[in-house]
Amino acid sequence: MTRTAGGDGGGAYRERTYSSQDGLRLYYREYGDRLSSATPVLCLAGLTRNCKDFHELALRLSAGRQVLCPDYRGRGRSQYDRDWRRYVPATYVDDLRHLLAAANVHAVVVIGTSLGGILAAAMAVAMPCAVAGAVLNDIGPDIEPRGMARLIAYLRDDRPQPDWAAAARHLRETLPDLPVHGEEGWLTFARNTYREGNDGRLTFDWDPASIKAVLRGGGGTDLWPMFRALRGVPVLAVRGAKSDILGAATFARMAEELPGLAQISVPGVGHVPDLAQADTLEAIHALLARA
């Protein structure tokens, strides 16, 4: 399915779907010129997020290249999985392999926020020729326990909101370190986070069953070997200076493990920085020039 979007972007992207290996209908946005000779960009969202988070960044990057922004299964406009046990990185990587095939794209620079950064490293292991570079947004091989506990509490807090103003207010109180500014900014973030039901109430725009896979995972897996698979390509690591997910010690060790790693720390921001801001955007353009 292909449809030129109205709404946000006013025709700036095309809406597409493809089939996963197990038959789910998965959604993605395509920005820019698919015939451009520049390496395409693949934007991968955080654990509960969707393609809307990358709209502003995709607009800025798509002037000279193709940009793909998918919704993972169970998020946004992609179909939910009947089996929550498939909400795991190995499944997401298989879905991304099918996405690249459907889009006829052979290599990409992956821009991954949180979970998306882990998937960028996983892609470098599972399909190394497909990863031409990576931006890791506030994620590393070690995840801080305090931040993980906060994230799980947030996932469990699926309290329906009566209207968009209430949803924006709830998010502002729950996630005060996000780089979101003003009433309009928080309303936009709320619309990227919730969906409206038939009863008019707002619920999170992801499958609540996905938390079962997160809880079953339990942590403890050594992710450093997987991240080392990115050694052969240009990599930019971005950290919010107040992040409780990517600690300062892990951020420093990443520079030792990945020779040539470019790094930027965003002051006054927690998990996660806004990649469309001027300083991070400049660093991303520098990485794309190297890829």
C-alpha cells in the first residue's frame, strides 16, 4: 500500500506497508527521493515509540536522500502480534530485513533511539553489509538499572486519559527531563504517544502485551560484543547529560571500544535527546558525510 500523506508534513512523506515473515502488516513512512545516490537513512524508534518521533528529523535529512521510518510490530499503525513472546529484538531485526527488501534498499545509515540503537548493533551482526553507519541516541551496551526500573514503571502506567490536554499534562509530569518545550510541544508529544479509542479516551499507542517480553527478558545479557560489530562503520553516540539509561561511565567506555566514535553530550536533557536540534543535527550531517 502506498499513500501520499497530508496531515503533518503536508505530503512530505509516503505511507507504505509491507508483510512480515509471519504475515503481519507493518507500516512505515518514506521520505525523500528513493533514486538519490546518497545512502538512505533508517530511523528506529525507542521501545514504545513510533515513526512520528522522527518526523522533524526526517524532513531535515530527506532533502538529499531517502529516509525510512518504520513502526515496529505492536506500535503505531503496525499490526499487533497475537503472541507477545515475539516482541523481542530478534523478531524486530527480521522485520527490518523484510522492510529493506520491500523498499529495495541494500545499505542504510541507522539512526536508533534507545531500543533502536540496540537494533542498529544487532543489524550489524545479523546483516553487516546493510549497515553503512549508525547514530546511537542515548543507548549503550550497559543500561542503568535505575533508568530501566523507571521505564518499566512507565510501561505499566497505562492509565487512559480523558483528553489531549490531560495527556500532555500527564506526560510533562512523568517525563520532565525530555527536551519538549511549551504547551504546543507537549501536545504534539502526546499525539505521538497516545491513540484515541471509540469511547473518546486516550490510551498508549502500543500493545500493552509487549511489556511481558520486557519483563521476561530480565536483563543480564552482555551487549558489548554486539556493539563491537559497529567497529567497521562510522558511528555517532549521543547522550543526554541527565540520562538515567546511558551512564557516563558506559558512554566513556564506548569511545574506547569503538575507535573513531564521534560523541556528543546534550546538556540539561535526560532520556532522550531531540536529534532534530541544531547541535545534534550538525553532528548527524557530519556522520552522513563520512558514511
